[in-house]
Amino acid sequence: MTADVKKETLGFQTEAKQLLHLMIHSLYSNKEIFMRELISNSSDAIDKLRFAALADDTLLEGQGDYAIHIDLDKEANSITISDNGIGMDRDEVIENLGTIAKSGTASFLESLTGDERKDSQLIGQFGVGFYSGFIVADRVQVHTRKAGDSADSGVLWESSGEAEFSIESNLKETRGTSITLFLKKGCEEFADDFRVRSVIKKYSDHISVPVMMLKPPAPASEDDVSEADTKIEFESVNEASALWMRGRSEVKRDEYKAFYKHISHDYDDPLTWSHNKVEGKLEYTSLLYIPAKAPFDLWNREMSRGLKLYVQRTFIMDDAEQFLPLYLRFIKGVVDSNDLSLNVSREILQQDPAVESMRNALTKRVLDMLSKMAKAKKGNDYATFWKHFGTVLKEGPAEDTTNQVKIAKLLRFSTTHTDLEEQDQSLENYVVRMQEKQEKIYYVVAENFNTAKKSPHLEVFRKKGIEVLLLSDRVDDWLMNHLREFDGKQFQDVARGALDLAGDSEEEKEAQEALSKESEALVERVSKVLEARVSEVRATARLTDSAACLVVGDFDMGSQMRRIMEAAGQEMPESKPILEINPAHPLAEMLDQEPDEDRFESLANIIFDQATLVEGGQLDDPADYVARMNNLLVAMRQG
């Protein structure tokens, strides 16, 4: 790209227009947030150059000292933030500053609450930090040149934040990017040296790159030299050291919190963190954080995730996902290793045995952090964690069999012991409350909490005072397919297979056998009517209040998992449920005494459909069910 390219005026992408309007006209309550975002962007640009220079040191252009400079001009009412990082070429400027389709802007706009202060904190989390400059500026100018390109390849971008921006070639002797904000009326405070320094200390003290500002002149005296002899000196405003490489005793709690906000773009403090240095066969340092809230894209499996990876304090990559399993994707932090090659690549990371060892150790450390939080007697941090990340942690037993026992101890459930939707009961607590002769941990899976709580399968358990786990998260059926036992106790789905309660007396077993024998004729009649809809019909003693219930075969897929797979487009093999009838229920007695075969067929189908509905299932023919019900009601009135 040469300097003879003419100036162009281009339009912003549609979503960018919406965002810019929001920045300019709405988010005023926390104006200083722009400083954090722009300095973080400059730091990222320098990190990218450090990494690129590992393969091509000519990109440094003979200047390896990295820094971010802040220049204030009170007369022009402007502030300029400059870095000597990777920079951008013309196409990258248009892609990064003119369109924001990849930055999650639609999700950002949908997440706004109407509270200006809270909304402004969402900026960094959605990758739209650059546009925060328009909170304080009515005009923004970006002068940039990509490292390694010639001086006449510089690009000048400018916009007032409305519908369009201009871009032209402009000579730039040094690599990197300078962003000049021409401040709005009422934002003059950001051209004040003391104010800017305080904001940098607040948000960016632990950027590993020095943030330089003009050193204030010493107080004047009679012996001072002339103004012409005064030297211009810059000084670092921030700590500019790798916080994770300092000893734990040297770092204050507020410093840990500030660093978390820098790497995560999160406004809230983390729930907890773990700072650890490992020496021995492997040498590395890690600083891991557990956030207080889930990010907006937690369930997007293509989301950026992982730790910031450094090798011997040299930045390598932002989202090194190889160091933690997918079910811990919410963890933020940094890992710095002395045992990985500086020219490390993603392919090498996947094959390096040192990475596998570090992954195992870091996973164990996170689980230990969670265990410690769960055992804490004071505070409700673990309840907060579970509310936001519990469903993700439930993916663990299937993905990480090595740590399955540790993960199982961290799981929380609703149970019939409390009948509350809040998931606050551990498996360890359940086992302590088990009845003397109880050999299994019982659970029921349903589409939602109310359906689980009111499941007819619980009737006999309530009668006997046996506690049952109430599972209603979409991942629960999948979880229980992999979590087979806990503390030597097998898990048992109360809606699967024949019910065999240890502790049933001989009288109860004999009563069940007698019930089955007495109901043989009814069972046979219902089986003929419903042979196309069920695999089996049988009498049951598990029901006390309901007429019937559906049971899944021992080797069949659960209804919840089946619905999930079908919604994902998977073709499922045909599977029919088992219908269990309570012969003592008035409706079953009426069915047994019905001489008219047509009415018998209609009533049998109604009972089956009701059993389907109470399980949270969908009817194949709702209109047929309504017609049968209406005919039955009319017949009852006439009869």
C-alpha cells in the first residue's frame, strides 16, 4: 500500500451504527471505562508483536523496548494513547474498526438492562472496547502502521461516531497505533494529568507493559536553568511487572482483583483465586480465577476460552484451551512455563507431554479450589458459583473419568428432602440421610423442576420416607448415564425398569404378587388396546395417588435425553415405554368394570395420554386426546 491512495469515506456496518449511537448518547455514568479498554487493546497489540517476532525478529525494526504512551493536550482538549505493537494495515483497519460483526455486538445490545452503570461494564466483555472511546470523544482519529511494512504504508482512520468514517494513507515512521480522542465538552477532566494517572492506576496498574506519561516538571527555583535547557522526560505510571511472577506475600488482594478485571474484562470481583508456583520436573507458575458470573457466551462451544499462556514471561497466546478441560471453560487466568519452547504452536501444545502434565495438575487445582469453597462455613460463594456454573460442571463426570469422584462431591441437587428448586444438596449429605436398609441413591429426571417434584414415580418413596434427587437440568440425563455410583452406592432412576425397594417387607412383596395376579385380566385387555403404543403393561404398587405411569426399559434411552438428541437432528431407534397401572385407583377400577369395548379402548388411551403428559411428554395426537376426553365427559353426564 503506497501513499498515493486517495482518501475514502465508508459507512459503518449496521450493528456498529447502533453501538456507536449507544456509546455517544447513553453510557455516560462511567466514562473512565474507555481508558481501561484502549490501554488493554494496546497491551494486546504489543503481546501479538512479541509472539510474531519469535518467528521474524525483523518486525521489531531494531526497537525491542515495548511501551504505551499517553499524551495530553489541554489546549486541544485531546488525549492520545500510542503503542509500538503489531499495528494494522489498511484492510485490517477497515475490518476491525469499520465492522464489528464478529465482536458479539448483537448479543451486547440484547444484554443491556437499562441501568447505565451496569450496561457500561459490559463493554469489554463483548469485544467492543475500541468504541468506548466515543463515550468521551466527539471525534476519534487512529494513526497506524503494521510492523514490517514501510513508513509510507501508514493508515489514518477518522470518525465522529455517526454513520461513516474516513480512511486514507498517511506517512508513519514508527510501527504501532496511536489513537487520539478529541474530547467532548464536559469531558475535559481526561486531559488532566492527575485524573488520567489515577484512572491508569485504578484499571491498568498490572499491565505488563509500562504505561508512560510525561514526567511533571520539578518546582521552579531561582537556580533553574532556562526553559530551553529543560529535558522532556517520561515515567511509567503503572507497576508494569508480571503480577503472577511475584510472590503471593507481595501481592495485595486488591491487586489480584484488579488483574482479574484486566484479563477478563469483567467488572465484578472474582469469587476466589489460586496463585501457585511449581518447581521440580516441571516449572511453571499459574494464577487461576473463578468468576462470580457466567459470561454471555458460556454455552457457545466455539467461544474463546482457555488461559493466557506465557513462556518465560513471553506472551504466546490468549486462549490456550489445552490446559483445562471443556467443563472448566469458565476459569480465567494465566500460566507461565519454563518447560515449553518459545516457538510453541497449537500443534505442539496438543502433543507435548509437559502440557498434559500441566493440564492434569491445573485441573486438580481448580477442583481443589471449588472443594475448599464448598466446605467454607462462612459466606455463600459456592452457592453463587453453582447458580452460574453448576450446569457446566455437570459435564465433568462424562469428560473426566479420572476426577469423577472429586467432581461428584462438588455436584448439588434439589431433592424431595427439601422440595425446593434451589440445588443445594450434596451427594454426601444424601448418603448420610439414607435409610438403614437403603442400598441405592434414587433420582428422577424431568423436563423441569415442577414436573420432577410432582412425578407419580415419587408416590411410593414419599410414603416410605425415602429421599429422591430431583433432576431437571437438560444435561442431567446425560450426567447420570456416566455417573454410575457414589460412595459405593449405585444410582437408580425411579422411572426406569421394575421397582425393587430394599426394605420391602415380606407382606408387601406378597401383596404385590397378589395384586399382579388379580389384575391379569385387566392388564391383558389394556395390552391389546395399547399394543402399538407400549412395550408392556403391568400392575404396580409404586403408585398411591395416580392411576398410571410410564416406565423406561432398563436398556432404553431416557425421555429427556431422547428429546435432546431428536432436537439436535439425531435419528433415534424406535422405543416404546412400559405402562404401569395402579389397580386400586378408581379410574383403573372403572376401566376394569367397563363392558363396552369401545369405551374401554377410549378410556385406556386416555390413561396412557395422561401418563405421558404428567411426565412432561408431548402427545402424538392432542386432538384425538381432547375428543376422547370430551366424549367421556358427555357420556358421564348422560349416564
